[in-house]
Amino acid sequence: MLPLLIAALLGDATSLIAAGDKAFASRDLRSALVAYQDATREDPSSAAVFVRLAGTYAKMGHDA
């Protein structure tokens, strides 16, 4: 959770994606979801962010 807080304070999409990736890898899907959602606000044109966000939703069972 600490990397997510640090990334949010930095406020750039790259840091938020990295925090989301770390959370996703450690199976902390809720933190990953929040990080990716925040990253979409920072960089709404990033396809990579939306792919990661969709993958996280699918992993959480929201694939419809």
C-alpha cells in the first residue's frame, strides 16, 4: 500500500502504473485497481493503463 501512496503523491502515470504492477504481482488487486484508475486520470490517452485496468477487473471477476 505504501508504494501506491508514494505514487499518488508523485502524481504521474508512470509511477502509478509501476505501483499498480507491483500490487498486481503481489495479488493485492484492490490496490492495483486504485493505482490504475488514478493513472487513467493522469494520462487518459494511455492504452497500456486501460489494458492493465481491464486485466485487473477481469482477475477480480468483473469480466462482463
